Amino acid sequence: MIKLLIDRQLPSSESIAARRNFNEILQSLPKKKTINSPWFYGAIGVSSILFLILLNFFV
């Protein structure tokens, strides 16, 4: 490991600038879906209403 760090050539500023393609990297990542699905809100809504009914019924 130390030999690799000692023998390593420092990158030039041009090579660093060429590798700074953050927009291209971000665009190549797969898109993640946020939790905006109506199925999610429907399940959460139904379960929370059911929980409140059961809470009132047993307490």
C-alpha cells in the first residue's frame, strides 16, 4: 500500500477537470421512485384509521 502511494503520479489539473462530470454520473444513476404512490398513502391511511378504531374499541 505504501509503495503504491509513493510511486503514484500526481494527477494534472486537466485530468481532474476531465473527470469532474458529476451531471453525467448523476444522469446515469437509476431513478429512484419516491413514495408518492397512491397505493402507499391508501395503505397508510387505511391502516391508521383501522388502528384508531381498534384503539378506541379496546381502550
